[in-house]
Amino acid sequence: MCGRTCLTLEPKEIRCCCKYRKQSHSNLKIPEYRNEFNCGRKYQPSHNIAPTDITPVLVSAAHFDEAKESSERIIVPMMWSMVPRWHKGDYRKHGLTTNNCRLENLAVSKLYGPPLAAGHRCVILCEGFYEWQTTTKELKASERPAFYIHMPQNDGVKMEDRSTWDLEKEAINLLKMAGLFDVWEDENGDKLYNYTLITFESNKKFSAIHHRIPAILETDEEVEAWLDFRKVGATRALNMLKPSETIKWYGVSNLVNNSRNKSDQCNKPIGSEPHPISKGSTDLKNKIMQSWLIVKKRNKDEDEPSEEKDKDLKKLKLENN
């Protein structure tokens, strides 16, 4: 499950963090940033990105130019949450929750099956994503501990502190998640590029936080295989996906629960240092409790994590697709 992400980089910085090496070339390539119209909406860097926001994703350049090799990459801003091709009217009112899709149902889904068959595979880019600990069933959804999940970084780089990043010398290690994209058209023929990210059952490492985990691509070879739809078929690509063993995380304030809160405090660790989850950690529990009390007093009307909204409806209307 993934209901919030963080990406504060500008397009130029994202391009530099997405340099790649083609098999037949020794030099690094920087992917083009292609700014599609998307019904007038554009990407806005944010510490708290929510479904229906526009974010950059990596795709094969061959989807936009058939003469291009399918291994060549471009970056395209798209809306997070897939819009059914058959939907008419306001793209925000199709009644489905499509920011995530289950790996187990992809091939047979009326909504996700066609994009999968067409090779519409994408890589969602972010600095990290937020997750709520669903193993704490005795707590209300809005009170569950929140965590910020990210990839390992080089020594001295702190994901919550941009002053430790020197992007001119060294790119940060973005978190890359496997997804599917599609194109929806309104009554005027304007296109909206949109995507969903793939999840599956958590591994032992992540199961203490949540029973689902996004399909994270840990190496550039995995990114290449996922995007190269002409060389790597759908079945092989799906079989390649596996839970990440390298991700790291730390506890954050529940301020992130409210999607309107874009503060840079969203991804700050609780306390002075990042910390891992630990069921028996008194220190962690005290820090989390302090965060709950502060947030409850400040935001009585805060949003619940998206997984908890309309849970029965989500479950399926998606299955009917």
C-alpha cells in the first residue's frame, strides 16, 4: 500500500538523478523531460504528494516515438491514480480508488490488463514514500504511527535534510517503484496521462509496518527490464518483481496524514535522529505518542490515510474491473 510520496526536486534535478547507461554505449545518458499538457495540470515538487497529484515517471521513449528503442528512457509527468478508459465526464469522479493495484489481479483486470498487455509500464520516481503501521489495530486510522521509507544513501546524505545533498557533484538515490500508465481523453480530446503503482504481499522485513509493499526496483538493470517492453514481455516483467530488502525507514509525525499539509516537516524524523521500527522500543513508542498528541490538538479534521477511506468500495469496484 502507498498513499503518499515525497519528491521535492525540480525537473532538471530529477533528470540528473535518472542518468542511465545503455548497453551499447559507455557514456551516461540523461533522459529528456517531456512536459505533456495533462489537461492543464503540471508537476509541483512537494513533501506530501497524494493521489491525483501530478508527478514525474520514467517510461520508454518508444511509447511517444515508435522509431526510438524501447530501452531509451524519458521522463513524463502523469497523474497518480489511473482513470478508466471508458470513463466519461470529470476524470476525478469515476468512483474507484486506483492509486495502487494488486500484482495478483493485474493480468485479468479490465482496468489494468489492457495497459499491461500494451507494455505501458512505468517507473514512479520519488525521494521516499510514507506508510502507516497497520499492525496497530487498536488505534484509529488517523492515530497510527507514520513512517518514511527511502533507499540507502551515501555517507553524510540525510533524506530529511536537503542541505546534506550536493546534486551538482552526486545524485541522490531516488526510490523507484514499478507501475502501469494509461492515457485518458476528455470530451475535447485533451489527454491525461495517468498511472498506478503495483503492490504485493510484504516480505518479513516490512511486514511489521504493513501487509502490502510497493514493487520497488532496486537496480538500474531492474529498471531497464521493467521499461523495455519490446524485449521483456509482461509475464517475465511481473515475475521479476520482488519485495525490497534494502529499503530503510524512520518514524515521522502524523502531520503527513493531511494531504493539504505540504510542510517540510512531513518527512522529518520524530526526535533528533532517524530510527528503525521496533515493537519493543519504549523510546519509539514515547516519540510516536508525543507526535499523536501534537497532531490531534493541531488538526482535528486531518485526513485519514487513503487505504482506510471507503475500504469496502475500493475493494471492489477494482475487482469488477
